[in-house]
Amino acid sequence: MKCDTYAEWISAQLAGELDAEQACELDRHLGGCESCRQTRRVMERLAADSRSLPRHQPADRAIIAVNEAVHRLVPAPRRTDFGPVMDITELAEFLRVTPETIGIYLDELPSFELGGKLLFRRASVEKWIERREQSIPPAEMSGFVTRSHGEIESGFSRQPFDNVRMN
């Protein structure tokens, strides 16, 4: 084995991450290799020196700036867990539509007001969806995509999508 590998093992041993078998082999190698013993002494001094350095806490504004930058770069994951009661924003996310679309159907959607806030019970919204599904005549269903045995089937003719641009 090359000394480069033993140098990695020395580093792992100093970090407490080397298994017993490798530690025994490393000790045997160190007994006959002055270069690796010197590497170990240097690493031990570096570890001791780095432990003695003062620890600095970044300023709160720096932590906030980094956090905000990360959140701007990474899109928020799509929410999939919704409680039994939702507000308009949560309902829009649950139905995967905009809050403006919710506004269009506000007279139809089952809701209640509490503390000046319009709320929607998830179970009631799910029943509302079922009633809407059942009220659509079969002729109008030809434009919907349905799932059957894990496969996607579409009743659409290609015409409605001819002038839709996909990015």
C-alpha cells in the first residue's frame, strides 16, 4: 500500500474514524516508515493548533443573508400535507390553482368564517370535488386525463393543444 493511503488513515485515526483492523495495519506501517511517522507528527500539531484557535460566531445579519440567498436559489418543495382546515392560500396550493381561481369559485366552495378569516374544511372540499366530478356529463369528460391501471389515458383530440407552447 502507498504512503498516501496511510496518510488518509492517519487523518481518519486522529478524527477517531479509523476501524480497529486499519489501525493495527497503520501502526505496523508506522513502525517501519519514518516518512509516515513525520506526516503523523505534522498532522497532530496541525490538529492541536486548530483546536487552540479562537472560535468566531458569524454576525446574525450574515447568517440571515446566507439563509435568504439559499432560499432564493432553491424552490420551495410542493406541499403535500394539509391539515383538516385550510385558508385560501393553502386551499389554492391543495387544489394546485392560483388564489385568484379560488376567488372565482368562492360562492360554490364550502367554507366558514372564523375570526374574520375565510376557512375551508378539507373533508368538505373533497366532497365538493366529488360532486363536481359526478355532475360533469360524459360528453364533457372527453377532455379530461384519467388514470387506469397505472397508465395515463387521454380522451383529448390533439387539436386543443396544437397552439400550446411547451417550455
